[in-house]
Amino acid sequence: MAKTRSHHVVPDPNGGWNVRKGGANRSSGHFPTKVEAVDAGREISRNQRTELFIHGKDGQIQARDSHGGDPFPPRG
């Protein structure tokens, strides 16, 4: 199975929100609000053509955006 390239918007235990590449230990960016983190995450995800996973405060995935990481994109 191919490894999915992804970015995640996750809550920071010390407050605020982080954008983190899937499998990474370090954050790609820290933001005071979720809205700012989601905006930055979408931009990073578009540039790197990855899946974006948006998590809630409980850590559960609330939303998902695809920016080119689809294994089988539909034909239009």
C-alpha cells in the first residue's frame, strides 16, 4: 500500500493550533486560532498536493480536503 502524503490541523496541548505533516514530530506552523491554522494548512496542502485532515479539540477528524493526493481522481 502506498503511503498517503498528508497534513493535519491539530490542537496544541499548550494552546492554539498546529499544522503538522503526517508522520512528523515537529509542527509546520503554530497559530493562535483554528481558523488561521486551517487557512495555512490549506495553503501548504495545495502547494505540496497533499490530503488535509482537520481535527477537533478532541483529536477526532472533523473534515478532510484533497489537494492532489487522491490515488484515483475522478474523470471530469
